[in-house]
Amino acid sequence: MIQKAATRNVPANELAAAWQSPALPGGLPAAAAELAQAPGISDAELVRRTLTGQQDPFAALVARYQKRAFWIALHVVGRVEDARDVAQESFVRLFRSLGTYDFSRSFYTWFYRIVMNLAIDCLRKVRSARASSLEDLAGSLADQREPSGSAPMELQEQHGQVWAVLDKLDAKFRAVLVLRDIHGLSCREIAPILRVTHATARWRLHRGRQVFREQWERLTGRAEL
Amino acid sequence: MSRSTCRRVRDELPWFVGGDLPAERERAAADHLRDCCACRRQAAALQQSRKALDEAGRVVPGGVDEPMFTAMQASIVAAVGREEAGAMRGEAGGAPWRWAQVLAAAAMFLFGWWLVDTEAVSPVFGRPPIAGPIGGVAKAVPYAGHRVELQPLGDEWKPATGGAENGVGPGMMGRLRLRTLEDLEDPDFVVPVAPLPTLPTAPSRRDH
């Protein structure tokens, strides 16, 4: 187990401090930054080194995957704060379960599965807790997703409508659409992430696109073709 | 255009617009769309909604920038460090607590064993007799009736005391039989009968 390997003969307070120093201004240790950018060091190698008790390799994994984790979480849950929490929790879960990593499989598939599971859980919690109307939701999403640049108002409104439609979709369709149409993963990659068969992933993509189009046309007032 | 072709192509359109069809079927669908206006409209609608989704996915919300990611990275590393330190503290401090749990479980087991052991005399459930001579004859009197034991009926069943069966009748639905442990036939063992209290006689009406 990772905990046993990583904590051998190291006092707890020293260990906690070791994770945060010496650090670059960005908060990432210099050795970790080098590891993160080294093209010859695979994710599996970083996992292997982390399992021997080193901290820098895990910080390098964080540097490699934190943005991807955040964006996937954001596109599934739809809120920046929730996405940040999901990304952070994903890395904590990853750290806890590093000892169970199967080195014969792809690391990012495994990690994306953790992120997607947490994001879908978060989405379901948010949906069950939310009492506001769809109009309020569309407005809040549009506000949150206001681009930093000066995008035209029409475009901003369209983006708000897209997220309103996505929010009406079932979580399983939303997950496939986000991974395929926004993040560009293939159905063969999506299937193990969602723990479904390839055929199921393809069917969900098919159905998700159909439902999204129907809801999109309904919301934007376009005539049914 | 045949209806069956339209139906087949329309069914494949959600995959077609995303480039998820095999090359051969994609070519066939493209050929059909070139000639079929209704299917082309369907494909255009799907393509449009997909494009809107793709564009919305590229939007960067306000507040999401490099400083945010830097802060997020630091908080992730700190959270993992806390997790690691907590796990180690748990390991270090957990051992004595685990031993205490094991000892408590063992003590409870031994106490339970001692309670159910019928051979041992239990001061908790023993029935102290009311000792002392009553009328100068009795030795002792059971506190709460006779001590009995239930045993299943069977061919090989014999009274444990070796004496005659003192069964007081069939037990639960005839499957069990009551057997006294104390020998009630023992002449020295006398159950005292308390004398009835004398009640004052009520005056009759004739006395008035």
C-alpha cells in the first residue's frame, strides 16, 4: 500500500512539510516540475516512484493532470467551485488508491474514471439539492461562464443555452457527450472510463446527441425538422 | 430515395456528424445526403447543435486562469500531504487502540462463556435458598420453585440423576420433558406450608 511505502521512518510533521517545500513560486517543487515536463517519464513510472515513498513524482502527476481533471469536472458539473472541489478530491482518491493501480492499463483512463465518478456524484447531489427553476439555472450558468474576453452577447446567450440543455440531460448521456464532443475522446477510450462496453458507449453517444439536438431546438425555438 | 435508405441513414446521423462511422458506411451516408434534402436538413440540425456544444466547451469562465490553477495545485499537494500524514498518524496511534479492542472482545467472550457454562455455580443467577428451620423440621427451601432442566426426548434419553423420571408432563408440544433436579421424594426435603392467617369473623346480622 502506498501509505506504508511512503511513510516508512518519516515523522508525520516532517512528511507534511516535505510535500510543500522546497517549492517554486507556483507551489510546485522544482524536482516535481522537471518530472512533470520530462517526456521520457511515463505516468506509470511516476506512479511507481510514488509508491516507493517519493513525493515529487506525485506532485508531477498533479501538474500533468490537474487541468484536464478540472475541465472534465467543470463540463460535467457546470460550476467552477464544484469542479475545483472535484479535481482536488480526485487527486486525494488517486493517492489513496495508487497501490491498487494496474500497471498494464492506461493511467489516464483510470484517473479519468475517478474524476468522472466524482463529477457525476457531485452533479447528482447538485441536481437533487437545487430548487431553482430552469430559467434561473440558465442565467446562473451563463453568468458563471462569461468569457474573459469580450464575446458578443448573442454568443454568451447561446453558451448559456447549451449548458441549460446539458443540465436537462441524464448524467450518463452528459458524461459521454462531454468526453466525446468536448474532450475528443473516442468511444473505445470512453467505455473503460465509464465502465461500460464499447457498444453501450456508442449507444449513449447516439442517444445523447439526439436528445441534445431535440432539447436544443426546443430551447432555441428552432422548428423541428 | 427509398424510405428504408432514409431510415437507415437518419439512424446513423448522430454518429455520422461526429465522424464515428466506419469509412464505408460514412461514404454511403454522404452519398445519400447529397441526394436527399430531408435527410440533409436532419444532418444540418444535428451538426449545428453539436457545433454549439463544442463552442460552449471552449469557453473559459471568469476566474479560471493560471493563478487559479497554481493555487489549486498547491491546495491539492497540501491535501495529499495531510492525507499522508493523517494515514501515518493513524498507523502509529492505531496499534494500541487495536490491541485494546482485541482485549475487550476477548474479555467479553470469556464473560459470555462463563455465563453460559451450566456447570459453574454462578453467583449472578444462582438461587440462594431461604435457609433456616421452619418449625424445626426443614433444612432448606428453594427460592423459586424447583430447578428444572429441559431435555429433548429420544430413545436413548435417561434421567441424569439415575432415579425415576419425575417428569411433570410433556413440554413444548411433546418434544421436551421437564425433569426435576431435586429429588422431591427425599423425606428430608420438606416444602413448608405456611399456616393460613386467621381472619377476623364478620359479625352476622342476627347479632344486631
